[in-house]
Amino acid sequence: MWIVFGVIAAFNGLTIAFLLIIGAYPVPFFVGLDLVGLGVAFAVIEHRRKTHYEQLRVSSDAVEVLRRQGGVARSVWSTAPVFTRVLLDTSDEDAPRLSLASSGRELRIGTDLGPDRRLRLASDLQAAIRQARNERYFGEA
């Protein structure tokens, strides 16, 4: 994000220098406004990235999904690993859908991830749930 901002700022700096050389004095002010707008947009994106997240916890007792929006983290899903299924719908290769399912309930997860990371999350989550089931019923670590 900062690299893109730096490239655009450098390009705007060169454009402003050229406009000042040719005597177009009021124009550089407006050229700089797009940089201010881009900075505000990046700040909003960064704030959202830091204050909105999804956390998955898998233990031998529960599979839990916590979502934080703003300053509050709350549990939106909690089930026993033995009853939890990981559903991956790959009918759309560009946007596979990842969900947790249990007892007729379903919760979409990983919606902010790209397709590759969502597929990797699905396989990692299935492995973690399988291991949690083994820990609970067979005492294996």
C-alpha cells in the first residue's frame, strides 16, 4: 500500500514541478488533492483492517469463531469438533465459498480472503478439527 502511495506521490511531484515550470500556478493545488484523497482512502482501509477480523479457535472441546468489529470481539459460532464439518463449495473457481456446518446451522468464514488463501484455510481447518477429534477421543496429540 505504501509503495503504491509512494509511486503516485512521486508521479504527482513530477507533474506539479512541470506545471510550475510552465506557469500553471493554480493547477498543482488540484493535482495534490488526489493524493490527499488517496491518503484518506488508504487510512480508512488500514483502520478497517486493524479493527475488523475473524479468529478461528479449534480445541478438543470446541470449534469457535470470533469476529471483531470495531472494538468488540464476540463469539458467533461454537460447536464440538465431532459435529463440525468444513464445507468448501468450489463451483466458482474465482470465489470458492468456505463454511462451517453443524446441526443444520451454517456459517460462512474467510470471506475477506482470496481464493488461494481460502482453500488453504479449508485444508488447515479440516486438519485441525481432525486432530482435535483425535485428542478428545483417543488422547493423541
